[in-house]
Amino acid sequence: MRSESCDIFCKVVDNYGDIGVCWRLARQLANEHGLNVRLWVDDLRSFGKLCPEVDAALGTQHRRGVEVRHWGADLRAVVPANLVIEAFACKLPESYVMAMAAQQQKPVWLNLEYLSAEGWVDGVHGLPSPHPVLPLTKYFFFPGFTEKTGGLLLERGLLERRDAFISDSGAQGRYWQGLGVPERVAGELRVSLFGYENEAMVELLRTWEQDAHLVTCLLPEGRSLPQVAGYFGLRDGKAGEVWQRGKLRVHVLPFVEQERYDELLWACDVNFVRGEDSCVRAQWAAKPFIWQIYPQHDGVHLEKLEALRARYAEGLPPEAAQAVRDLWQAWNGGADIAGAWRRFIGQRALLAGRSKAWAQQLAQNNLALNLLAFSRQVA
Ligand code: TRH
């Protein structure tokens, strides 16, 4: 089957991960694979952070090749698409499910799951879940890091664009100039910092302040900002501000539209990322990265953290693999971030090489292509 039309349903739980993934997938299916995509989103304001042209007052609008619908209105009159993607088990409206069941050719119905590097994902990706009453089957589609999973979202040409940017000093110079960041000095390290509130923040900032070389921290507006501002004795800050103490200089950046965030990751030497989508982007950036995983009450997130760490660090010498473990743990509730940071930076060259090979390996497993192949197979 060739799915000509696709409905993606997204509920914004919190932050930008849910809509971040859905928006990326929607654009890719529409612009790279020619599907007519409707993206149903319950919270257009959050969406507007990733795509500033989104007007929260409009029920229907067309943005970057995608029909964006506010999911709130009655869907009874809507004819379902032939590929239906329910993101993160967000639960489709009853009337819409009934309309799916009433179609002569039943739509392919996928639940796009959260990302995890844990081994159990291999065994559940693609499993069917027949509807208890209606003639419909929902399939679980898991993104992931092995061939037995659905892979990762990767736009066409992204790695080539990354390489072109990284090898073009002029493009990088213009990028930094646009942000108001001065030219690099000898030994300087540029670090992007996108995270949640973090108990290790003060110690990390102090470590950078006391470094032998300049550490330039690029800090997008958001949840980490008040904490970093507090370190400088301020209550809060805003984009454009620059703060310096010792060897640490912080540039507060605006939260940019989603397509522009990659450049920041490409331009920095080391990236702190969080959640789900920025973590994947850091892996495509092929630079050493530190993941602040979205915390869950029962602590299961730490298993997820370690699962990705173990895959990423495979093949690294034990000392380098341990340095990644120490810093990721310290940044996710563990101890001694100062020591962990120094050991991590000591392994920087090795980690940079590994990051590049890792991105290359992951690129073989493209989520959008897999998803379309899977939907054809089960149609
Ligand atoms: O915003 P998040 O913390 O989202 C989280 C996670 O996805 C988590 O797994 C989920 O359960 C929870 O939400 C509900 O982190 P994430 O996933 O990295 O999403 C951030 C998005 O913001 C990502 O698409 C990148 C984008 N972004 C920009 O578009 N511009 C920016 O300037 C920055 C810093 C990020």
C-alpha cells in the first residue's frame, strides 16, 4: 500500500518532546515522501515555540508543507487518513476510531512509542494490538537503536549538511557572529547547555569558572536559565545577555525554531541535551554529548540512561566508556561532577571519533522509511 494521506495525533504532555517528535515526523512524511499530512495538536502555543508561524488562534493552517489542525474541536465530520499515527499513546477520539472502522479499506493505525535503548524494545516493536470490538488493529511502532526497532528520525541530507557546516569555517564564523559570540581564543571550549533544573548545576558552573581555559556556555532560554542566572547573582535572564566569572562565559540564546537548533549542536564542542528529541539531535551532531534524561518517579529513567550509554560507549577503551558513565550519572543525580567533567574532557578526542562513527551507524536505520515500509506491509 502507498499511504497517500496521514493523520498524526499529538497531545502535549509537557515540554517540547512530544510535539518536537511529531512535528519532525510530519514534515518529513510530507516533504520527503509526498504524503498529505494533517498534524492534530492540542496545544498550539507550545508548538509555536518550535515553529513561530503557528498561530494559536487558528483551527486549521498550513505550515511547511503540513496541514496543522487544532485538536480540540469535534472530529465527527473528519474522514480518517489511510495512515493514522497516534503519538505516545495519546488516545484517539472515539468518534474518529469509529470512522476508521467504517472505512471500506481500514486505515493503518500505528502507536508511535517513546524512545529507549533498552533491549526489550527489540521484542515489542511492531506488535499488533487488535481492537476488542471493532475490525481494527493498532501496531506498536518503537523508535530505537538496533535493526529490530523502528530506528531514528533523520531528515534527508542532514549528515551532509552537518559535514558541510563543520568543514566551513566561514559558515561557522557567521553563525557565531550572528549570536554575538566573539572569535575563539586558544584552548577555548564551547558547550551548549539545554536541560532541566539540576542539582549538579552549581558545581559544574564552578568547575568551568575555575578551568585553565575559557569555557563558553551557550544557554538557550528555558528551564536551566533561572538556575544559571542565580549562579551570577541574578534572578533571571533573557536572550542576548552575557555573563562572565573567571573562565566561564555564558551567552543566553533565544529558543530558536526547531530547524535551527541543529546548528548550535554542530557548532559546539560538547553538547548537554535532554529529553528525547534533542538527545537524538546531539547524536546526529556527532559531538561528545551529555544526556539529562526526563526524570520518572520510580527511577526507571536511570536504566534507560545506562542502556543508551552502554550502546554508545561500545568499543570505546574502558577508561573512556567509564568517563561517559561518570559524567552522565553525575548530571542525572549522581556525585562529583567536577571530577567526572575533567575525566570526560580528558577523553574528548576519543569521544569525538566515537560520536562520528556512532552517528554513521545509526543513520542506516531511518524511522520515516521504516514506518512507511511497515505500514505498506501491514495494510
Ligand atoms: O522538551 P523536552 O524535555 O521533552 C520531553 C522529552 O521528550 C521526554 O522524553 C518526554 O517524555 C517529555 O518531554 C514529555 O526535551 P526534547 O525531547 O529534547 O524536546 C525539545 C525540543 O525542542 C526538540 O525538538 C528540540 C527543540 N528545540 C528547539 O526547537 N529550539 C531550541 O532552541 C532548543 C534548545 C530546543
